Amino acid sequence: MASNTTSFLKARYAEVEQKIQSACDRVGRNRNEVTLVAVTKTISAEATALLPSLGIIDLGESRPQVLWEKAEALPDNVRWHMIGHLQRNKIDRTLPLVSRIHSVDSMRLLEALDKEATKLSRPVPIFLEINASREPQKHGFAPEELPQLLPKLEEVNGVHVEGLMTMAAFEEDVEKCRPTFASLRELRDRFSQEMPNPHSLHHLSMGMSNDYEVAIEEGSTFIRLGSVLFEGFPEQ
Ligand SMILES: *Cc1c(COP(=O)(O)O)cnc(C)c1O
């Protein structure tokens, strides 16, 4: 692939990295508390394969089939993040490939993942997807479902819950996203002491291209960025 592609990516990555650092600085957070997941759903496998050489090895896909294809084409040091809705019949092929699943949106999915994950030699970290903005078209648990869910985790060992994930509604004025992110952090703070072992709510996966700076200010530990890195990409 042409070198202008690499320089495009490098420049975008550097700009975004600076904004991440500034957001961390504004609230006194350490940059290494925030993992940037590059969401590669709009670029080809060839373009995706350029990212590890730029030091970007946390990659996210929202469709299982695409994740399978790219995982096959890319080196093993890539950490794949499943960030979209996962159908139960795709669990067996997806689980061995991923480092984390951000989008566990029902108890049925969680139980099916747990069953399959116990066959692997490692526990798979997952996040519970919360519909914090309460949009009817979105997947995820309602915030008030969380208390009923916690006791059920006592039986769960194959997957480890490590945090919460949400998507804010798109807003021109990103300040309007802040309450959604703050509410996810408050949910985390309220229930993290009640998590049965080995589960925790340490992580907050929140923030996309439009709103990641606000999300970082509100405590995000995983931001999932697509368009801000790849929009206008030379191959498109
Ligand atoms: C596509 C997608 C993203 C990235 O969105 P951008 O606005 O392009 O940064 C993040 N999270 C999820 C779940 C997505 O589906």
C-alpha cells in the first residue's frame, strides 16, 4: 500500500493522541489509564494491517464475520475487541480470537459466553453494555437492571466482568454527552464494591469520535475511535 496511506494514518493518529493527552491533563489523569481502540470497520483488511506498524495493536470490529477475516489476515500480537452485537451462534468462532468483548448486552449472551469460555484455557474479559442514554433502538441493559444481575455473576467463571460500556447519543454539542458518561461512572462507583469475585467494574468503555474527549474527562478507560482516525482515508 502506498506510503501516503501510512503518512495519512500517522498524522491522524498524532492529532488524536494529542487530544487524548490534553483531555487527560485537564482532569489530572495519567495517559496510560486510557486505551485507544481503533475501530477498523470502515477500512479494508489491507489498510487495517498497516496499523500494528504504527504501534496501534488494539483493534475493534462491530461485526463478528469481519473480525474473523481480519484476525486471520493480521499478526497475532493484535488485541481484538468485539464491540458490536454478538449473536450466540457466532460465539464459538469469535471467543478464541478476542482479547475483550465490550458489548455483552443480555444475560442469555453472558451465560452462553461463559459456557463456551470455560473450554478455553483463559478467562475472557467482558464489559456489560448499558443503555445509559435510554434510546429504544440501542442494545444493552437498562441501568436499573444492574442490581438484579450481580448475584447471577456468582455462578460465572469462564468470563470475567471487568467493567461497563456505553454509547452516548450523537450530539452536535458534545457537552450534552457528558451526563450519559457521568451516569455510567456513577453506576460503576455505586456497584463496584458489590461485584462477586472474580468480577469487577474497574473499566469504563465509553467515548467515540464525536465525544471521546468528554468521555476521558468523565473517567473512560477504553475509547473506541473510528471516523476520527479513518475518515477521508486515501483508499476510500
Ligand atoms: C463504529 C463504532 C465505534 C466508532 O465510531 P466512530 O464514531 O466512527 O468513532 C465505536 N463503538 C461502536 C460500538 C461502534 O459500532
